[in-house]
Amino acid sequence: MSGSLAPLRHRVFRYFLAARLCTLLASAVAPIAVAFAVRDVSASPAALGLVLASRTTPMVLLVLFGGVVADRLRRDLVLVTSNVICMATQAVAAGLLLSGVADVWQIAAIEAVNGAAAAFSFPALQGIMPQLVARDELQQANALNGMVRNVTLIGGGVLGGVIVGFLGPGWGLAINAVMYGAAALLIAQLRFGDRPAEQSTSRSTLHDLRAGWREFTARRWVWVIVLAFGFINAAIAGAIHTLGPVIADQSFGRVGWGTLQSATGVGLVLGAVVMLRWRPQRPLVVGMLGIAFEAPLMVMLGLDPSLVPLLLLGVLAGVGSDLFGIGWETSLQQHIPRDKLSRVASYDALGSFVAMPVGQLVAGPLASIIGTERVIVGSGVLVGIVVALTLAEPSVRGLRRLDARAAEEAPAVPVG
């Protein structure tokens, strides 16, 4: 099998990729189904905000604990449990909606359980890849995973709209339950024989959190990147996700905004294709240069929202985003000890989970004070400055991809 597709020779990776397809499709359909489910039971705009916050809050509160669990226990079992929980909650929600007895508090409670499950599954997903493929195949495995993620990002929203539009949100959630169940069955086929961490589980949770924090802070390039993306994610969440639709309504319209989102999705797929074939020696340098394309996208959106140039910049921003994402995941998986990888990933996730709501909350009030366009342009300038400062950090510039020989010194042997 060719080098770019080499991870597919591993049975466990094929099962994992099929499971990811199921969960990602479910994740793409769920927000649409939940949004219209809430609309069906309450006309209050605040109701949807309550439901969304009910999901996000447990993710923020539990993600560090999720990293500890994923490093202590078998990650395949953590993922199976998470998917079974999501299957059950989606089935309950579907039953409530289809029977006509659903209320907002019930949907909010169900979303809180889903958010808690996500807090455990995310660190497990970040840590499991070195157990599926050889270490020198990690970048290709992450690229294939990225392609599946990005294709479902493009097509999943359309699928969700069709299902909810024709069958209703109740049936949409019922189909979601089936997809989560299928994912659980597929992941159950992995059957790893060992835990990623030391065999003793007598350590306290606080001890494991401290050990993960030491691992996180011991590598300067890790915390520098996470700190940088605290600002970058806040800027993107505020300028593009929150204020972008405002600009669209004033200029090229809602259809144009949807087209721009699709262009970014196409760029994400192209970025994954590039990383299937290209193995940059300095993945973080390439990744940060890629993420810099977010800056001109924001500046043009604020200064001159012409759709055609924005579509081109959207594609470039999507490519750059995946160049960074795949390079970052591979760097963590190659350089962080496997028994601490989920904890380090959970600290990374916490930075993102906190930064994005901050950007969303600050963008609106700030726009009312200084203007929407200025906030968006200023966010683009901020991204450019943060990228430049990050690239000035020697530990980021100096981090290299491990070659095959270095990988063999610390192999991550797949089990099938």
C-alpha cells in the first residue's frame, strides 16, 4: 500500500476510521436536530442558549478529569462508553420528542450528559492514535482522519438539514442514536490489551493532574502554541463565527455566507490531502504559516466584503487550518509520552473550550462600541501579530518531525 495510505493496512485503524465517520456524522446532524427540537418546544430565543450552555459547561469542567481517565484506562473502553452514553441520550431525546412530551429542561439535561461524555472522549481520541499505527505513520493517519472529519463537516450539515426538514428533529435524533451505537460496536473491535498508563491505578486524580501539568509545561513549544491559540481561537470565534453573519447580512447575503463556509470546508479537505503526501520537517512552522491565512480573511471581511476574493481566502484559510491541525496532532503524538498524551491534550482542549466562548461573548458588546468592521479587522491584525510572535519562539521553530529511525527508537506498535 502506498505511503500516504499506509495506515489503512492496520485493521484497528480501519475500524477506528469507520467509527469516526459514524460519530462525526452524528455530531454534524445533532446541532441542527437539537436547535429545531428546542424551537418546537419553546419560542424563547434564550431557550436555545440555555441548551447550548448546558452542553459546553460540563465539557469545560470535566475535560481535565477526562484526560486523567483516558491516560489511566484503556482508551478504546473510554470511547465505547462515551458512544453508548450518547446513543442512550439521543434515544431518550428522540422518544420524548416523538411522543410530544419534551420540555426545554429535559433537552438541556440530555445535552449536559452529552457534554460530559465529550469531555472524556476528546482526550481519549487525541491519545489513541499512537496505539493504532506505527509512529512514522502518524501524520498520514491524522490526515486520513482529517479528511473524514472535513468531508462530514461539508456533507453532514446538508444531511442534517434534509433529515430534520423531511422527518423532523425527533427522527433526526433517533438516527443519531443508531450512528452512535454503530460507532460503539466498531470501536469495541479494537480490543487493546493494555492500559496506556502505568498499571497502578492507586494514584490520586490530583497527582495525575499535576503530572499532566508538569508534562504540559516542561515542553515550551506546547504551552506557547496553546497560549497563542487562546488568542487565535477567541479572534476567530468572535470575528468570523459571531460577527461574520452580521457583515453577510449587510453585504453578500446569507447564501453567500453559506458558500463561504463551504469554501473553507473545501480548503480543509485540500489541506488534509496535502498532508497525506507532504511531510514537512518543521510541522509547527508550516502550521503557523498556514493559520496566518485567517488574518487576511478577517481583514477583507471587515474592510471590503466582496464574495469572490473572500471565497479564495476561505479556501486558503481552510488549507492552512488543516496544515496546522494535522501537524500539531502529529507533533504531540510523536513527542509526548503515550501514557501522558491524553492529559496534555486535555490542557490543550481546555484552552480552546474557554477561549472560544470568551471571543463570542466579547465580540458583540465590543462591536456596539467601536463598530463591527473595526472588531473584525482588529481581530485579523491580532492573529497576524500572534503568529509572528509564535514563530519568533525558538522551541516552535526548532521542533522537527521524527524520521523513521527516531520513530523506531520509541515505537507505537499497532495491535492489528
